[in-house]
Amino acid sequence: MAKKLSRSEENKMISGVCAGFGDYFDIDTTLVRLIFVALTLMTAIFPMLIFYVVAWIVVPLEEKASPPTKKKK
């Protein structure tokens, strides 16, 4: 099964974007968050925030396995 980029529902701080990137690239989520903050502070803040908001909108939430439903008789 191919990996898909998705926002994390369980390991999120704001919207789960960094956690989703961490899961996708098999990197610790905290490291992804630190890299994002460092890039935001080293570059202009506005473009990084625009990137985060766009990723929040574009990247879908992770799909959870739905529990089996009971059939009514």
C-alpha cells in the first residue's frame, strides 16, 4: 500500500500538518516542528505561515478504519 500524505488526527498541536509530514517521511514529529519553526524564524514569517495555512486546507485528514457496523435483522 502506498503512503499518502495526511494530517494527523491524534498527534496534532494546531492542525496536524507537521505530524502528517513527520509520519509521511518517517521523521520524529517534534523534529519536523522544530525545523518548521527554525525555517519560519530564519526566513520571512509570512510565507511560511501561508505555506502552513495552504497545507492545512489542501492536505486531507487521515482516514481512520471505521468500526464494523452491525447488520439489523
